[in-house]
Amino acid sequence: MENSSGQKKFATIKDYILSQVETAAWPEHSRIPSENELATQFAVSRMTARRALQELTEQGVLYRTQGVGSFVASPKSQSSLLEIRNIADEIQRRGHFHKAELVQLTSLPCPGVVATALGLSRNAPVFFSLIVHYENQQPLQLEARYVNPEQVPDYLAQDFVLQTPHEYLSAVAPLTDAEHVVEAVLPDELTRQHLKIPASEPCLRLTRRTFSRGGAVSFAYLTSAGSRYRLGGHLNIKPKT
């Protein structure tokens, strides 16, 4: 266990990082000093510096990218944990390169679960896109999206290598509401193939249904490799008066 001196230095590191973030000296998505740099700056062990970074990450103040470093998270409330964001923008904000690989873009008979979600008849035509999103040449997320043809009749005519479905749908059917379910899953064969992960790699799956003024627009499964993706937010809690 750390002695009282170590505890004090640990708290000092956390206070220092929080001060830099809160005063915007380190703006969101900026890279912060490494464990080694903090250990040297505050004359502590790497373990002490690592603990400070880990706790601030768990609190949503920072986020960590494996092999790259720690970065300042967006100062959002807890509800922003599931804020509707464009994955291309997320990747680019980290200073990385986004690439989309279009696997499938077609019309097919609507499955039962999707029919219920979109208010369509079972086996009625529904638009479907399957896209792999890459971050710096590494597959990050598999997006399987069903789109209501009544709401977005020109969906199949789009080039989703040049723009994401999120960008297009936001322009033609502006979002009014959304529903989310987040769960941990093991990848099926299709997911393993496209994300290039082993069968034992846990995945984070976000099931999302979006609405515009005309009704339900899309129903999507967004599946990411657990070792490459995380959801996070920063909850500001005001003390009771």
C-alpha cells in the first residue's frame, strides 16, 4: 500500500490534471503527459501516476487510447454517454484517420424485429447497409443498419465510402428522438471476419433506433471490439443546498 506521502502525491497529481482540464489549459481531446512524464515531474513511482490516470479515466475526465496515451474527454453530462455522434468525427477528433469499407448496400425482406422497430410489415422491403469503420487502418466498428424506405427513399443511391450513413440521415431526416441499448456480446462469425478478432474477444454492441418528424428512420447494430472502443462521459454533480 502507498504511504501517506504517496497518497498525498497521488492526490496532487489528480488535482493538477483536473486544474489543467477545468481551466482549459488542456482542451478536450488533447494528449496529456504520460505516466513516465508525470512520475518524473512529481517524483513518484509509475504506479502512483498510473493510479491517478486510471481514476480520472474511470470518472470520465480522461479517455485512454491503447498504445497512444491519455486524452482529455469531452466535458459532457452522463446523458452524453449515448450522444448521437458520427464515428468519423470521433476518430478524426483523436487525430486519427477514418476509412469506411462498404460491404453491402441493398433492399431485403424486413426481419420481424426490425419490422416492429420501424413500423413496417414483416418481409416488406427495407434498406440495409453493412459497413466496416476503420481507425488508422484497424477495423473498429461493424455497422449493420436497416433504414425505412418510406422515410429515406434515396438511401441506396448514396456513396457511404465518402460519407457515413449518420451524416446522410442527419441531413435528409434530422433526428428528433433516439433509443439505445448497450450490451456486451461475443462476436458471431460475420463480426469476427470483418473486425478481424478472435472468437473470445468481447464486443460492445449498441442497438440504436432513430426517429425523425415523420416516424422511425433507422434501426442499427453498432458492434465494436472491446479492446478498441469505449463509451464514456463526464457527470457533473452539484451538491445539494
